[in-house]
Amino acid sequence: MANAVSTPWNLENFLDSLILELDKAQDTLALKGLTRKLTYTVKDVAFDLHLFPSYEDGKLKFQMAKPGDQGGSRVSFQLGSITDRQIRESGNEPLSRDDIEIDKLEGIDDEVKDELRKVGVTSTRDLERLDRRNVNVEKVVEDKTKGAKKLDYGNLANIINKARRRKFAPQLSVAQNVADADGMALELRGNNFVVPGIGDTRFPIAVLNGEPVQVLSATPDALRIRVPASGLKSGVNQLSVALDPYAVVNMEIKHP
């Protein structure tokens, strides 16, 4: 290892790799802030290494120096205490149940995801926060990849919504007729009929036996659909409900 040929490093990528690891440590602290009143964090890093560093594919790794190896370096760490209050003030919030990691977003290049992580973007919450602050994420990705990769922010909302809908797939448990002020209605009960964040006033849309029917109300756990007196035929009826642009529920309804 001591006689290995030295590989030139790009300083920007080297720092990105190091800072990304420190960001991961901060994310760990954010979780510890919920469970411990006092913990420890890296206060200073002094590059006085007794190691042989290697840099490949944007990743910084170290090889332990063996006895007699020449040219190695030493790294030392100073530990300092940090309280739960300091963690809350300086650290990111832990990933919530409604949030989605960028690794789970299909349709975004892996290299683009790596560059987003280097600027602190790890989830859809971070992307949406940047959007609200009018940050040009496309330009950030283009600059970080020297123009080699692009991010279509116009399509990003669709990618996020598709991932959100995959995570919160609709589940139907009960379908029953209920009395309504204007006649009969079909009530569907279950989970994830409406998913927060996927907003489109055109939906839900219901079709019974090929004919549009009115959706009276829609909540995450219940749908109520108007059933015209002539809408149900004897035998098997086909009902399709488009909950949003990313989810359609199809079912058969048997009528005497």
C-alpha cells in the first residue's frame, strides 16, 4: 500500500465526500436528540493521519497503515458534548412517516441523487422546502455534475407523487349501500383513498358500468358515491374509481 501509485483528487469532490459523512453523523444526532439528554459529537477533525486514504467513485476510504509503512498520515478526533436542545436547534428533523427518501424516487439518475445528498437533500421534504424557497435545483445539479446530468424539476412533482402513492397504496375493506338524503349511495371504507400532498380537484372520479357517477365525499378512509336508481343492473356491476392520477380502484358489485 505504501508503494501504491498516488491518484490525484478533485478538492471539491473530496470535501463533498467528507461533508456528506458529517451530515450523516448529524442525522444520527437528530435521532439521539429524541432519546438521550446528553450525547457526544465530533467537535474538530485534524488531518494528521496514520492511514492511507483512497478516493474512488466519489467515495473517500482509508486503509490502515501497517508496521514499517512509510508515507501514511494520522487523523485525530476531539469529542465534545452536545445537549438535546442544541441538537434540535442545529440538526435536521428525523424522517417522518409521510416523508420519502430520495433513494426511493424512481426516474431520477443515481448520480443526481448523490449530488443532491451532497447539498443536504435526502428526502422529498428537503426538495419541497427548496421549491418553496424558489431555489433553482436544476442549476445546482448541473453545476455539481459539470453539466453531465440534468434534473427536470417540472417532472419532479410527478415522480414524488408517484412515490408517495406507492408508499400509501389504497386499501378497500368494506363496500355497502347507505341511505342518502337524495336516494341511495355506495360507501367504500378502507385506507389511503386520499393522500395528503397529492392535490388535484378533478379527482376522485367514479365510473359505474361505463357511466360517470357523482362522488359525494372523499376522505382518507371513506368514499361516498351516488348510485342512480337505474345505475345498478341485476348481477355483476363494474365500478372504477380514479382516486388521483396515480391510483385506480376497480371492483365488482353484485346486485340481486
